[in-house]
Amino acid sequence: MSIMVTGATGQLGSLIMEKLEKYVPASQVIACVRQPEKAVNFLEKGFEVRFGDYDQLDTLIEAFTGVTTLLLISSSHTDDKIRLQQHAQVIHAAKKANVKHLLYTGFAFPPKGPIPSYHVHLLTEQMILESGIDYTFLRNALYIDFVGVLGLKEAMESGELPTYPGNWQFNSVTREDLALATAKVLTTNGHMNQVYELAAPNVWDFNELVDVLSELSGKKITFRQDSSIQHWIYSFLAKIDTASTSKDLERLMERPVTTLRESIKPFV
Ligand SMILES: NC(=O)c1ccc[n+]([C@@H]2O[C@H](COP(=O)([O-])OP(=O)(O)OC[C@H]3O[C@@H](n4cnc5c(N)ncnc54)[C@H](OP(=O)(O)O)[C@@H]3O)[C@@H](O)[C@H]2O)c1
């Protein structure tokens, strides 16, 4: 059996590789990378490294040859049309290379209606279903990183966090938690043809956020709704479901999700 991780040099991929090291011998894990010079540390740890570029079908077929379980980490390309083409190539190559199990990292809580932010993920899932390859859909919730643009550091200095008006609720996760759950899914049985919403079992709001900021800074921080805020993050957040919850992530990790307090520490 061999497990391959695409996007292995990325932030999520490298954490998954780190976790896999704990569960299976390195000789069973292959990193699929488009820049082999970034993957020297994988070779040092005993992982095999293969070149594979989502834009070059031949490289993918060659890379996937002999692979049993393939994790496709969704492309980071900024153009959704290109992302979808890249995913289509990966699925086509997986089929050609006779991959037995294809896992895909999508986005949590896809809506019933057409919302552009989810198109790539839902269409990719659809393509995987049509390929006939056994699958697991790992629908990742919003990375906590989005708090990085909310101005937390400034709020800790000024005592006030300006927020766009609304009844905001957030289900966010750390890559660390996602990587742990993903590594467990990759190395244990019972996940064939399953869909997991890798999200927290609870949501948080700006009240909770300022409480945590107050605790971390040792002084009272409040939030103030301000409709003059013009930040792309709020229009993005308004388009996605950030309020649903799931127990899947905790169940797969076999431990509680990282707390809001711990999650935001790198961003303050
Ligand atoms: N749930 C969320 O809130 C959220 C937020 C942002 C993104 N995402 C999605 O989650 C994915 C993983 O996140 P991340 O933080 O690990 O992203 P990341 O650090 O940008 O990593 C993306 C990985 O994809 C690889 N890649 C990009 N284009 C490729 C190509 N043409 N062929 C082969 N590999 C290619 C990159 O390779 P290089 O190292 O060579 O660049 C990198 O290893 C993202 O790509 C994005 O689709 C989710």
C-alpha cells in the first residue's frame, strides 16, 4: 500500500506529511510536488518524492503509478476555471494510473443553491463520483487565518475591534487539526465513499473573540460595529456558510478541536 499527498509542500500538505510520519512507515508515503527543490526535507525523512504538476497530465500519470491511496489537496490557483481544469487532470490521471482510493479536500457545508465560492469543490466532487474511483470527501471548514485581516493586533493596542455590522458566527479550524484528522483517515479503514465536514462542533462570535483578546492582552477589548468598513473578507464571509457545525473533525481526531484562544495566538 502507498499513500500519496499532492500539494505536500504547502501549508496543509506539509502538516499532513508530518502527522503521517507518526502513523505509518515513511516508505509507504509519497509526496507529490511541483517544486522538488522544496521537498528535500521529505527525502531526508525517508519519504519518496515524485514530481507532479496539475497542469501537466503526463507528469501526474507517471507520479500516480503504483499509488493505492491518493489525497488531492485542492489547487491554490486563483482562477477557479484553471483550478477545475487542474482537478480534472488529477482525477483523469488517477483513473489512468489505477488509483484505488481518491480523497479530496473541499469546503465545508456546501449550499444547495449555486454559490460561486463552492463551485470548484462541488464540481470536483462530482467529477470524482463520475470517475467511479472510491472516494472520501474531506470538506474543510474555514481556516482560522481569516482573523489575520480583522485587525486583532491593532485592537489589542487601541482596546477596540471594529467589525462590519451583522449577526456573525464563525466555524473556523486550524490546519493542524485538519492535518491530524486527514492523516487518521489516510491510515485507518472505514472511510471509503464517506463525506466528512471537517468543522468545529461550536461556532464563535465577536463577543467571544473580544473576550479572548482581553484575556490575552490583559486589558478590556470591546468591538464596535462600523458599516463604513470596506474589506473583501466580509463580502467573502457573507457568501459562505460559517455557522453550521459538525462533530466529524473531533470524532476523527479523537480529541477536542483547538480552542479559539490557542487558534488565534499566531495572529496576535
Ligand atoms: N478552508 C479554507 O479556509 C481554505 C483557505 C484557503 C485555501 N484553501 C484551499 O486549501 C488548499 C490547501 O491550503 P494550503 O494552506 O496548504 O495552501 P498552500 O500553502 O498555498 O499550498 C498549496 C499547495 O498546492 C501546490 N500546487 C499549487 N499549484 C500546483 C500545481 N499546478 N501542481 C502541483 N501542485 C500545485 C503548491 O505547490 P508549491 O509548493 O509548489 O507552490 C502547494 O504545495 C489551497 O490550495 C486551497 O485550495 C482552503
